[in-house]
Amino acid sequence: MRMITFFVVGLTVHVVFFLSIFDIYFTSPLVHGMTPQTTALAPPASRLVLIVADGLRADSLFTLLPNGSSRAPYLRGVMEERGTWGVSHTHVPTESRPGHVALIAGFYEDVSAVAKGWKENPVEFDSVFNESRHTWCWGSPDILPMFAKGASGDHVYTHTYPAGEEDFASTDASRLDSWVFDQVKSFIQSAKSNSSLKDSLLKDKNVFFLHLLGIDTNGHAHRPMSQEYLDNIGLVDSGVAELVSRVEDFFGHDGRTSYVFTSDHGMTNWGSHGAGHASETHTPLVVWGAGVHNARMVTEPQTYNDGYLQDWKLEHLRRVDVNQADIAPLMASLIGVPIPVNSVGVLPLLYLNNSGHFKAESMYTNAIQVLEQFKMKMAQKKETTLSFLFTPYQLLTESKQAEFIHKARMLIQLEKYEDAISLCQYLITHALEGLVYYHTYDRFFLGCSVVLGFVGWTSYVVLVILKTHAGLNRRPSILKQVPNHTLLRLCLCVTVVITVFLLIQRSPVTYYIYCLLPVPVWYSVLKESGTLLDLIRSAPSLPLWKCFGYFVLVAFGIELLVVSFFHRAMLTVGLACLSLWPFLSGLIGKAKFRSLSWFVGCLCLAAFPLMPVVGREPNLHLVTGAGALTLFTSACYLWSSRHKTALRLSDKHQFITQMLHVAVCAYVPSLTHSSLQQKRGLPLVNQIISWTTLASSMLVPLLSSTRIFHRLLSIFLSLTATYLLLSTGSEALFPPVLSWLMFVWINIEQEAILSQGVSGRQELSTIDFSSNIDITKIRQLKLDDIRRSYFFVFFIITAFFGTGNIASINSFDPASVYCFLTVFNPFIMGGLMMWKVVIPFIIVMCTFETIQVATQLSSRSLFLIVLVISDLMALHFFFLVQDYGSWLDIGTSISHYVIVMSMTIFLMLLSVVTHIFTSQRLVLWRSNKMHFT
């Protein structure tokens, strides 16, 4: 198989493995075709006002000021006198789109929505708005349209401000909330003189939705502890008080309006959200008005051990916590509309101030609504599974369903409401468990197929390494081996059997890919089985104890990398171990200065994983210092190398220009943040410099000399300039320190290869990336190349996690992108943050490319070993996903699996790009002589 063919096949296989985790764990949980369920009894309210303060933390609202007063006196008064309150617990990801879907539709959004920026419906779903007679919405253009688009008919009316108003550099983001309150007041005022609008408003089952984005925007821009954020809460509180007064006046104080005040998600102290920290998942819930219990005083301790009641001075008031999805059935029950058919929420009865009969009927409706989803899910799975293979959910078989429903109905008729409510809650619990059971029904089957393909692919790559690079003693018959027709026929038979089986079960197209992919992979493995015989044949001449030692060290190293995904401090341990390599290998005696430089460099880099990932206060002096460090190290290199490799005049001009550019970029963040703090907005000049730097960062190095260190220095300066613009603190020091260690690694590896007796070593300063490679000098793999490959994977992981944790959405400070833009745009901001992560990645990749050239090794050789190491890590995480029980742990392992697979795919693509980046043309990949037999 030629290299390009192997590359394409490998890339395809890894893309399939990458996508499989989403198909197995992140398919949409929604089913369709259920009948909406309503309660026959009259509801307590005719209308509902839903107020969502985006990004409001529970503690920010409930905590009293030092003088004992509240920053939200109106809502505090509601909690203490005429409403019920609690904490609404959100689910990961704590983003606006999933939060609003949980509130209004009653289910937790699947991750496929992130591909559309949480703005559009990846699948259609029902909601309280859809079931209402009319819904009027005011607020953000990022949230409101998705519910109008998903509604049947034309009864959801949205009023939004321009998207450009969502500016983190705004002088006062609370004006977004003021706009909403002003619009609602104007709307109510206009209804007084508009008879048709007034008639619509006076009808029942109406919803008014106010989405208040100011708090979230101020939190991102200034952080939740800022005065801007806290003052915005006071503005919202006074706005709610005036809103309630206007609404009650308009409807003549008829006592038929219910109010729900909550938030979609919270926010961390550093102004981000998306993960599962308590500050992100704990949101306030205050409900009052028609059909809602007044405040209940309690004298005995409540069953909450989080200490919030004491901190908030609310231990005397009954607290009723809910899951965020429970709010949807609560709102539906208050105004008498069907519970959204996809809702998984459980009606929180402690909020309802109504008769036992109404509560029992409402809970019965909730149970039937959830059971309808369960029955539909079960029917779908039964239709696509052979009857003798189908295993129903034993706790809720068809006979048990009928028994539960009949018994609940009888209890209601006998006016045993408490018993009926308990039975319905029991039924809901098992129906929800059954939904999860059928939703994950094929998970084990698909997981086994993927693992089988994964193991087969890794085995094939190992065999390719042994066959083409290990120098085994080969039998002549193996070299002329003909295809095994029996093996081919067997694989074709297996393919036909699997295909027929999937056709009978009417499986999705992706199932065919996951189940059939292992067949050609294992065919290739078995076809190369002769290589194993060669290995056995060569065993007496191999240093078995040394091989075993390398195997143990690599296994330990892979395990250390896996643990580092959960505990970043393990990277520090690993770097400390790596720092001892020159001493243990004996290189200290041959290259003392380089060995000591390696030791110091590893220890300096080891400090970064110990620093906090998040929660850091901006320290722009460190950004400026990082720029100075970059300039100092660059100047030192140019000065020290002036006698070894003379610079052309054009190269001198380019390096001087790049260094001046770095100096400017080191100063731009300070200037930008100073302007934002003074609320003068993002300076246009700074924005132009930032975007120009980003655009040129991949092009400028191509203009430099192709001498190894000249090209690497140009790459370093170009990428560091962009990195400085994306930095707010100590992370700006990471690229200079990493680049220093990479420079030492290149030099010390040449010493290592010399100590192994490899002849024909070329001086590093004379190596040119663009020179043609003498294929006769390309050497075979040695055991020490396993160590080189592991070092590369270790540094790649360190580059990913050294300053941030990309497995967590909330691990980056949004202020990092303020030099580029301040108007909210999730895709551009996310892309800039990812580029910040990729920059150290590219530095390591270019270093590895240099080491391959300097150590006279083919690009594909070390690349194959790297592929095996990364695939073993991904397989490890795939098994961890199977072992974990809680969704949070599963989600963490899935994110780690996705990172490793993304890294592997990215390595395969970047290996070609790096060639272009360093040499401007493909050198090691271009030769037709260098292919796999």
C-alpha cells in the first residue's frame, strides 16, 4: 500500500471512529407521534409571564448585601410573602440554547445542537409556547427565533433587538434588559387602544416571555462579581416590579396571572459557562401569582446540606428545588395547556396551590405524557429488532403499564389523591428509566463493533511497522506471498451475513459502516500474519529484555497521559521524569550543556500544568513580559548563530520586521483592555492589527529561509504574535518556554542519534528543509524511535493542556478574544480560542518534523508509531466510557476520547501541512520508492 493510499484509508478509518462516539452517545433522544395530554380540570391561571434572566447565578440573586438588604428587594419580598422559591438545577452543557429548551420544552438538548450554535432546531420539538394559544416574546435574536420556528401555526410572536447590540465592549449591557421592559410596556399600552390585540390578550392560555440578556453580557464582559453585573440584577428587579404592576393593571387585578422568574444557566467567577460547576448549574427560581403557594414558614431544619439557606438567610422559608426540565410541566399545569410531548420533567407539586384532585389529575397527565414517549420508543426499537433478540424493559412491560394506569385512575376516582400521586410519580420514574434503556439499547452492540475495528486497525499498523521498518529476517516465500483466497471468501461471507442481518433489522446507514468496517481491517491484519512469523523467526537476534523494558515504559507512559486528562498535575510528573532522560541515557557525559538545558526546560514547562486552568485575573503585564522574553530569546539565537549560518539581507529584514511586530502585539492587549475598562469600546486600529496578524501568521514563515532554524524561528515569531493577542495572563509565557525546550530537544536528539552509532550525521545549522533527501541514507527504525514518538505525543498533550483544559467549555476567558471582536459570535470566538490552543500544537509538530529530518528518518516511520500510541489512548478512553455510570463521568470520558481522536486526525492532516510550512514542498512523502509493500 502506497503512503498516500495508507494516509487516505487511515484518515477515513479515524473519521469513522471519531463520528461513532456521537452516533452511540449523542443521538437525539426525541421521538414523535405522541398524543398531547391535557388535564380536564380548569387551570388556576389564564396567562403566564415567564422571565428568564440569562446568566443569573442563584447566589447572586439570593445573597444579601453586607447591610442586610437585598439587591433585588422586589423578588425578595415575593419569596418572603406571596411566592415559592427554590434552586433550579441545570444540566451540562450550561449554555443558553439547551437551558431555554429545558425550561420551555422540558427536555435536555442533545449535543447535535452545538453544530448550529444553539440557535436553530436540529430536530423539531414541542414546547409550552407551541401548546399555548398565543405567545409574545421579547429579547435576544439568538434565542427567540428558535421557538417561533419550531411552533406549529402562527401564534408565537417575537420582538428582538439587532444582534450587534450584544457587545461585550458596550458602555452598559443592561440597556438590553431596559429595551425589553420598554418594549413590553409599549406593547401593553398599545393593546389598550387596539381592540383586536386586546381581545387576544384577554383570552386564556397565553404566554408572555421576557428574555433578559444584560446580566449574561455584563458577566462575560466584567465577571459576575463586578459592579456592572450586580447593578444589572437591581435593574432587572425594578423592571420586574414595574412589569407586574402594568400587567395587573391591564387585566384588572383579576388574580389569573402566574409569574415565573428563573435563569437558563449561571456563570463562573471568571465569566464563562458551559460546564458543570455549581456556579453554572445552580439558578434561581421564583414563582408567584395564580395557582402558586404563598411563602411557607418553616421552623425545622430543611433537608438541604449545601449551606445555601444559611448563607442566603432563607432558612425560615420553605425551599423547593427542581430540575430545570420540571419547570415546563409546571407552567403547562398553571395555564392548562398540554405538557410538551417530549418533556421529561416531573411536575413539582409543592409549587401548586390547588386542590388534591387537581394535583392528582395533573400528575396523572404528566405520567401518561411520559409513558407515551416510553411506548413510542419501545415500539420503534421493537420494529427494528428481531423478535427473538428483543429484550423488553422488565419493570414496565405492556401488562404492567396497563395495571399502573388502571390503578392510578381508580385511586383518583376513590379520592385517594396522595396514593394516586405517589403511584404516578413511581410510574414516571420507571418510564424515564425505560426511555434511557431503549435509547441506549444498541450501545453495547455498536461499542463492540467499534472496538473490534479499533483493535484491528491498531494491529494492522503495528504489523506494517514490523514489516517495513523493523528489519526482520524475512522468508523469501513471504515476499512473494499470493492472496489467500480462502480468507477472502470467508470475509465476503461475513460481510454478507452482517449486511443481511442489518437489512432485516432496518438499521440506519451508519450501523453498516460501524459493523462492516472491521471486516476489511481484519482481512488486512490476517493477510499480513506472515509478519508475525518473521518476528518469531527474528526473536533470537532481538534484545528481548530491552524490548520488554521499552514496552513497560511506554505502557506506563500511555497510562500517565490518560490520567493527565483527568488530573493535569500528572503532566508535571511526566515532565519531571522526562527531565532525567539525559542523565539516565548517559547523554550528560557527551552533551553536558544541552542536557542541563533540557533538564531546566522541562522543569520550567512543568510549572504550567500546576497553574490554575481558569479563574485567573487578567495580568497584562505578563503578556508584555512574554513579548519581551520572545524578543530576547530570538535575539540571542540570531546573535549566537551569526557565524554558523550567515543571514541573507532579505532574511534579516524579515526577522527584524517580525520582532517589531511581536513587540507591537505584546502591547496591543494592554491598550485594548484599558480602552474597554474605560468603556470606550474596541479601538479600530487594534482590531485591524489583530486580524492582520492572524491572517498573515501562516503565510509570513513561507517567505523565510528554508534553513532549519531560520524557518523555525520565523514560525515561532509569527505564531507567538497571534498568541500574545489571544492572551490575558501567564499563558502568554507558555509558547516561549515551550519553544525553548523544543529547540533543545532538536539539538539533543542529534547527540542521541550520534551515540547510537548512526553515521553520516549532518550539522544542524547546514540542514535545509527544501533539500532533496538521499533515500539511501534513510535508516530503519530503532527502539529509541519509540521513545522519540512518545516524547512527541507527550508534548502534544502538554501543548493542549498546558494552559487550558479544552475538554471543558468554560475553561477559557472570553476576554482572550477582545482584541479581535467584542460582539457576541459563538463560532468566531470559539474558532479564535481553538486557534490559541492549536498554536503550541503547531510548534511541537514543526519540531517533530525537524527531528525526523535531523535523525535521517522517513516521515511515515515515526508517524506510524505516533499513530499507534494515540490510538491506544483513544481505545483506553472508549473503554472508560463503557465503565462509567454517571452521565457527568461518561461525558468527561467522551470529551477526552473526542480530543484524542481529533488530535490523531489533526496530526494526519497537519503532518502534510507541516511539510509545506517548513519546506514549501513535499519532500519525504513524494518519492514513489518510499511506499509500503
